[in-house]
Amino acid sequence: MTRQHTKQPKPLLIRRAGQLVTLKGSSERPLIKGQMRELGIVENGSVWIEDGKIIMADTDEAVLNRFGDRLSEATVIEANGRLVTPGLVDPHTHLVFVGSREDEFEMRLNGATYMEIMAAGGGIHRTTRATQAAGEEELYRESYKRLDQFLKHGVTTIEAKSGYGLTVEHELKQLRVASQLNKDHPVDIVSTFMGAHAVPLEYRDNPDEFVRIVIEEMLPAVAETGLAEFNDVFCEKGVFTPEQSERILEAGKRYGLKPKIHADEIEPYQGAEVAARVGAVSADHLLRVSDEGIRQMADKGVVGVLLPGTAFFLMAEFANARKMIDAGVPVALSTDRNPGSSPTESLPLIMNLGCLKMGMTPAEVLAAATINAAHAISRGHEIGSLEPGKQADVVIWDAPNYAYLQYHFGVNLVDTVIKRGQVVVKGGQRV
């Protein structure tokens, strides 16, 4: 479907939610520490929507007191005592690619490590070859299907990285596809340039030359097109060093691209400290982050985007979310959707893992997958909470309360998704 930009003729009223989770008052900055448990819950809540925006989110009585004389104008959706939340936000995906790597999954089950597979020309390099060979139509078609899955799981906004091109031509190709999908699909897409996702095999013995290409050739070309808002780098032993990562991120800032970083995923590598130094919007992964890196991220307000699906799929140690939250790091959650280490579009599953494997509470994971995730892509003023003036991205769940989402794990509890005030999923299916 093509996104509708015209004004909607009728208001939309969502009535009588058993719990309406508003996250009211969280638009200015991400939530930290105990704030992540303050969800702004309204019992027997209702939401009035006009022209794709939230006008009021309050008790059913309060909403009817204000808009009762206009009830005949509105399309009414009865929540019937179910849970209503903001649309989920996924702030870290590698959306645009072709192919899959299930054979590498078997290799890992037989003892090969992720980095060993990558060093042998598999992993990111394999997906890069497939993505370079694919045309834009094929990339669009496969990525559109993934977006449908995200939407059916309650995700209304995602971040999408390039990084499977590794040349100017193919990085721009990925970003063009993401831009077209953003125009055509209900899910909003925020684009990140990630030319520094891996060192191509031909530069394995001279990685600084590839760093030069990223800085002097790729970044100017990306900036000229305006196709990306963020610049990301994989800071990891065997990929990009902290010094190289910092150079790439600082160069991106000169072109107006906000910094993000893949940090401390496989082993402690000073990635969080780099994030703090460059003023990154987020540092992502953080499975092996140092205590000093946590302290610096908290001091600088860097959002920690945690990706438990990756730890789960790679059978690795999970990030210590409890330590980060208690230290004052604003924590968000994401699928890290990619073909090698987290092939899932289910952000609700990631929320389950946040509780079961990272010590987070049901309230914290909901805040992490909505308002904090929105702040991780600089969208906290537009989405992530149900407040007047914000975009009307709303999910109705087949659940009586927010804790039930984490209790009843492994199934999709999404019933209805409303994007910009329009119903795009009903009864769990795309409209």
C-alpha cells in the first residue's frame, strides 16, 4: 500500500482499554533508572485521534466529556478491556538485504564461531556478495515482506542500516531502497549509513585504506544524496579498531550524520568509551561493555540499545541490562534483524528475552521498546508515547495488561495496529 498523506475525513476513537499505557511526559529525554517503570497507565482509557495525530489520551470518561458531542463523527474501535500501548519502535535493523544463512547456523551448532565464519569469507561478506549482485527491485521485494512481519508484530517505526554494499554504488543502492520503502510501506523507516560494517576481503591486509574510502568517498556521496540521518561503525577486534571507529564517526559528524556504534559485542573493546567521546546517540550490543564504558555512557546520556536476540541466536552471554539501568544508562531494545545473527522480526520476543535473560522488568522492556527506542533514533518528540500532538501509532494487544505480554511468551499477541491514525493490522493480519 502507498502511505496516505491526505487528511483523514473522520476522527478515530479507541475506547475502554483495560490498561492504556501512555508513557506521558517522556518526550524530552529517554527514561533512566526508576523512570523506566513509570508507564503512565490509565485504567479504562480511551484515545481520540484526528488527522493522524493524538488529540487526547485519558480515561474514557474524560475523553467523552470533551468529545462526546462528536461521537457520531468518529470511527470507534472498542478495546474491550484489552491493553493499548504506543506502537513499538525498533532502533537497530539491517533491513535491506537478500538471501539467508541457515547453513552457517548449522556450522555454529557444530562448533564454528561467528567471527571464524566471517574471517573465512562467510557472514557479513556472504550477504554483501548477494546484496551487491541483487537489483533494487529484488531488494525492495524481500525487504517489503520483512516490513510486513514487523508491522504484524506491533512495530510501527524502524531504523534501517546499509552495510551490505561496502562500495559507494551498493551502499547508495541499499539506502535508495530503504527510502522508497519508507514512502510505500506503513512502517516509518529511519536510515543509517553503515559503510563501516566490515572490512572487505580485498582490504584485509590494508584496512586503513578502506577506512580512507569510507571517509573520503562514501561519506561525501551519502551526504550529497541526503539518504541517511545516522552513521554507524562496527567497532570490534578483527573489524574496526576504536581509533578507526572514532575517525569514521567524527568524519560523519562533519557531514551532518549523527553517530551510532556497534560496541563491545564479542569482547571488551572500548566501544562504549568511543560512543561517549563522540557524543553518539546510541551504542548498541554492549554484551561485553566495561564498567567504565557504562559510567561514561550514563554521564553523556548515550542510549544503550541492547539486542538479546543476537546473544540468544549466537548462544553468547547476554548483556547486563540490570547493571546498565541501575547505573543510569537509558536502555532501549531492538531485534537487530539481520540474516546472520538475529533473523527475527519479533520485537515482542526480544522483550521476552529482556525479562528472562537480562534482568529487566515487564515495565522496563515496554519503555525500552517504545519511548527509549524512539530516543535512540532521535524521534522521541514524535513517537514512542501516547501524548497530544504525537503521531497516532498505537497497538491493541490481545492481553489484559502490560505484564501479560512478557508472561505469555513465544506467540504474537498483536490484534490491531494503527499507524498515523489508520488501521493497518486487524485481527493480527495486514489490512
